[in-house]
Amino acid sequence: MSIYDSRTVLVFCVAVAAVLGAVFGSFLNCAAWRIVRGERFVSGRSHCAACGHPLGAAELIPVVSWLKQRGRCKWCGERISARYPLTELCFSLLTVLCLLRFDLTVLCLRNLLFLGCLFLLTLTDLEDMIIPDGCLIAAVLIWLAALPFVFTGWGDVARSVAAALVFGGGLLGVSLVMDRFMGRDTLGGGDIKLFAVVGLYLGFVGTLFAMVIACAIGLLLQFALRRGRDGAAFPFGPAIAMAAAAMLLYGAPLVDWYRGLLI
């Protein structure tokens, strides 16, 4: 079955994807908030960040609850950050885009879960300069679990693994040299491991493009956030995640064009 079988099927599937994406985005936002604060995110009820009051089902509806409560907790009246509905809407859009790009396939599910990992580490890195190892391990496990269903040959598998090792190892080597030359940390260990994971999903050429795009996005974020100047630490993970997401969803034509130049 394809979402493009009919307009009715397409509209229905997009609507379902938008709702599920918002719910998943709400979970990712909650998980990121708890990880940064050292709390468990796989158990325990959601609660108000200000007063700690447990939230009921009616208060956990993505976007709708925030709008209905006018951005404030109904128990203590404290303002609820706009981060909540924005992250829910953002991941809802990502879910729809992933569905439109990969249709109803295992590849779509695999890539959506990977986007979830990228989204989660973006939130934690922006808030507290953390790229959780568990998030990267989950991305690798997702890639391995989906492999039997998206298998296109051992050559492609070998190239993906090689890309992960080359980009991870290469960036580690460059980082060590630059750290010694500059006298400070130039690239975080989490960023290096993230590029290695991206290599699994995008391969050599895709990851190379993602690296170039990430540098451009990083400069824009540095200017927008006013962080990272005068040698201060800067969260580069979000730039890598956004570049990887862009290449995952829309990088195929760019990679094909580049390969065409080499043939």
C-alpha cells in the first residue's frame, strides 16, 4: 500500500502522521528536559516544571493544551514555555515530511526514529551542551534492526560502516591535532560520535555534504544565539542534526548529481 494510491489515502495518512508526530515530539521534549536534569524519562508522570503538580490527560494534548491554558499552568499559574508547542509542531512537520519522502515503508520508520534521535540531542545540546550517548547508541541499534528490511547488498552495508569509521576516526584525529595547536577543545566528543552515526545513515558522500551544511548552519546559529564567541564552547550538535536531517530527507538528488560528475 502506498499513500499515493489515492488523494483520500494521502490526506488520511498525512493527518495521522501529523498527530502522531506531535505526540512523539511531546515525548521527545519531555525526555530532553528530564535528561538534562538527571531524571528518568521512561517512568514517572509528567508534571509542571514550576510547581511539580502531576498533569492529567487533558493537560497533555500536544499544542491544544498549551493554547487552551493560554500558556500557563492551571495549578500555579506559572507561564509554560512556548518551547513545548513549538517542538511538538516541529516534529509533527518532520514526521509528515518523512512520510511523504519515504512512503509507508520500513525505511520511513527507520528514518523517522533516527530523526527522533537527532531531535532529542538537539534539544539537550541547546539547553545544556549534552549529546547523550544513549541517544547515539539508540540510533545505531535502529540502523541495525532495520537492516534486514532495507538490505540492498553487503557492498552498501560495508560502505556505510566504513563511512562511520572514517568520519568518526578522521574527525577525532583532526580534533586532537587542532586541540593541541589551539590549546583548547575545538570539537566535542559527542559531535565526533554524532558524525560517525550520521555516516551509517548517509554514507560517504551524504555525510560529506552534511558536514559542509552543518558548518554553514553552525555559523548562523552562533550568530543567532550569540554563543561560541571568544573561544567559548558552542553547541554544534544541533547544526549537525539539522544538516543530517536535510540530507536524509532531500539529499538524494544532490548526491546523485555529485556522483554523476565523477562518472
